[in-house]
Amino acid sequence: MSVQRLAGIDIGTLTCRLLIADLPSSGPLTELHSERRILRLGEGVDQSKQLKRDAMDRVMECLRDWRAVIDTNLNGTWYMMQSAARQWRDHGSPGNIVNIVANVWRGMPQVAHTCAARAGVIYLSKTVATEWAPLRIRVNCISPGSIATEGLNVYPEEVADNFRKSNPMREVGDVYDIAQGVVYLAADTGKFITGEVLVIDGGNSQWGDVWPGGKPEYFKVDES
């Protein structure tokens, strides 16, 4: 079921297909075609190699992964937002951006690059939500917790199973939880909401730890 069908309307999102590697080293995108395509930022980046990196280890690999994640998740999001906003401004039409981020509120051990990038997107979104309000452009974020998607397949089975235990509800969400959140913010139900983060995480931001590389012995509590 598509987001459009869930909403019962044509949300009309402005998306694009691009490679981060194709972007200029400086300056915004010079052209963005208004086409209904899948947004695939960072295509060609092997995401499975960017897991469980302790922030101080493997200097060269860590630096390469850091740049890849920042370029994809933070810079890529900014290029999309800026170019879409310019299209809406130039056509005199309202706009709506919903960014998918992550639970960064207590840090994200073992994935510092992801935490930095997603936190950047959150506060970038809050900033431009105010700047672009006169243009009738709303900007919000959704922060998912552990969601049952194919992304869990890149983790060892034991680690993936621990994601279910990382929130008070002891469950994982599904893609419809996130899709319906996007609908809420994108449709008329969210017409008076901008600069906010909708957290859909089963309570993980309150309780529970996610260790994508496995919990270190130091943090394991003896419950015997």
C-alpha cells in the first residue's frame, strides 16, 4: 500500500534520483527535475560496511565511512531540501518536507557517524522550518525506532533479535507505522505542524539500548 493510498490523496512529493558522487563539491544542485521517481541518495554505497565502527578505531576505514554517511544522510538531504524549496518558491506553491531521521537523543554508540548526520538533519529541519515558513513550506522529521525491514538482514541474527528488546513495548514496529506517520505530517492533519520531530519508537527514547555491533561486556549487567 502506498503512502498516497493511505492518505487517500495525491501528496505530490517532489523527489529525484541522484548519486552523491555526482554532486559538485561546492554549491547547491543546479537542476532538479520534477518527476515522480524513487529518491535513492547514496546509491552505490555499501551500507553493510558502515556498521559497528567504534569511533576511535580503524582510522582510515572510519574516515571513509564517516564521509560516506555524512555525504549521504546529511549533505544529500540538504541538497534535496534546498532544491525542492527553490522549485516551490519559484512556482509560488506551498511545500512539505518530511525527513526520516533516527533516535539521537541519548547518542548512538557504535554508529557515531549516523548519529552526527541524523542530528544534523533534525536541527537543519528545525532551522529552515522557520526560515521557509513565509514561503508556506513546512519541514518536519520522523524518528523511527526498531522497524522490521530488510535493513535488519545486514545484522547477525542475535544482534537483530536484540532490537526487539530495545524498547518498553518489547516489539519492533513495521513500515506502516512510519508510512502513517508520514501521511499524518504530509496531509491536512499536519497543516499546523512544522519544525517538529515525530518519534515512533515503542518508547526506546525513554528506555532501552540499541547496540548494532553487539553490547560490550562492560555494559552487560549481571542479573544472576
